[in-house]
Amino acid sequence: MTGGGTGGHVFPALAVARVLRERGHEILFIGTREAIESRLVPEAGHNIEFIRSGGLNRVSLRQQAQTALMLPGSIAAAAAILRRFRPDAVFGMGGYVAGPVMAAAVLNRFPLVIMEPNAVPGFATRRVANRVYRALLGFESTRRFFRESRAEVTGVPVRREFFEVRRKNGGPFTLLVTGGSRGARSLNRASRESWPLFRDSNSPVRFLHQSGAPEHEQLADAFRETGMLGEVVPFIEDMPAAFSEADLVVARAGAGAVNEIAAAGMPSILVPLPFAADDHQRKNAEALVERRAAEMVRDAELTGTRLYREVEALRSEPALLERMRERVRQFAKPGAAERAAEVLEEAANSGKK
């Protein structure tokens, strides 16, 4: 299994790995030492080996050149791991590390199953699109990038705990702000700008803010000075528990976040990352907005004042929040992890014939 760089790539892969392990299969992850998978995968009880890999999207020309020079060695390193482990099937979840591993799987004829969670596949996925055993998709519209017989809309694998999130009962209105495992600078800024507005208006809002590690200390100090209810933390280990405390979520619109929100039935304000590859986060958010299952604010328009107004408008309309809960659940796919495990078993058996 491969996928990494952010929680949006790692957590869905771990959800599938959990099902596979329960079915008695042996699992090996391939990741990078610098990224979040190096911590999350061992914590989940799985083995992981490492290769070097870098990004091509939303990075400098210098970084692109370094990645291009690194790529042959990354593919060779991934191939060496695969030949040694001899997997019956390979699962690619995306992220920088997935490209070399998927290429190595194709070159060495290991059955490859990929999960494409976004409305538009990334560069590496498009390169192997015609060589996969099966492409598991998050959106119906993504079928056009793959052979019809090899594409299946399953939804994104989500940890089962998100489907078990219980409605918050009582207490102050709690706003969960999360820019993902690494945080989001614009969400951090807008949240900080909004705190005096909530405080001065005596709004009964409690903040639970995942800031990412780089800006945590500064933001946490500033939040304590406001005297408001809540906390700023660098990383939330148990996001389903955080959802159970929240009345409203402000988040990026990566596929992982959108599907976790749907699984838990959470009202949300989505702020798509403006430089995401092929603008896929905007398209993810629009899919929910079109069904009135979420609100969306463009990153360039997100200020403290805008955040304050959007939150207060929703807080004052409990019936609207309830309708958003009902509508967003229509996007949930509770069997996605189990279906991915089944397809991997099918792929493994196909390689033995």
C-alpha cells in the first residue's frame, strides 16, 4: 500500500488496511520518512518502508527539477521493495510517494488498484490510468479518465468511527476549524482575525482549532489572550471525537475531509485550497454546495469578518444546520473501505491465475 504526504492520503489507506488485516492479510506500506505516514502507519500497527520522493504540483521550478532527477531512483527503490515483498496486489492512494510506487507496480506487473478520491485525477494517476486493474473513484464524473470496465465509484474509504459520530447534545456552540494535518495558513489567519469579533459580540461560540505545528505556538498564545472558550492544538489525533464535540466545521475541501464530513453528517463551511492540482478542491466543494449540503467560501475571500458572518448566520438557523446534516449524509459511502479490500482480493487472485 502506498499513499502519503497528508492525512487525506494516509487515513483512507489505513481504513482499507484495517479491513485487510481483519481478513488475515499481510500489509506493507511504502512512504517517505519526512511525511506524516512515517508516524501514522506504525502507530496503526503496520510495517512501512521508505523511498525518496518529491512533488511536481504547487512547488517551485527548482523542486520540480529535483523531483524529476530523483524519479528514476525512486521508481527503482520502490521496485526493489516490491520484488522483495512480492505482493499479490498493490494499492495506491495518492500523494507524492504514490507515483513512483504505482509506476514500479506497473513495470513489474503487480496488479495495481488505485483510489482516486478527487473529481480530477492527479498527474501520476493519469499516467497509469490505462494500466490499472481497477480504479476506485470518489465521483461519478471521474469515470471519463479511465476505461469504463476498470472504473468503479465506491466513495473514499473512511474510518468507521466517523460513521459512528453521535450528535452533540448541549453545551456551547462549538466551531471546529481544521486546515488538515499540516494546517492552513489562510484558515489560521481568518480564525485569529475573527476571535475579537466573536468575543466583542458576546457570541457563545467555542473554538476547537487544529492549526498545524508551524503556527501553533503563536496562535495558541493569541487565543488564550482572548479569554474565549476552546483551544488551539497542532494536531487532532482523534478527529471523530472532535466531530462529536462540534456543531459546525470549517475545513479545506480535500476528498478525505469532504468524505469524513459526509460520513459524520456534519454541517460545514468549505474553503478550497486555491492551488490544488486541477482545482480539484473547488470541484469537491461545489459537488456539496450544489446539493445545499455545505457552504463554500473562496480562499481569497476568507477574512475574519467573513468567517464571523458566515458562522453567525448558520448558528442562528438551527433548522438550516439540520437540513445540511441530512443532505451531506447522502454523499457518505459506508462500505468504501470494505469494497476496496474486496477489489484488492480480486486483483490478488487474478495475478495467481
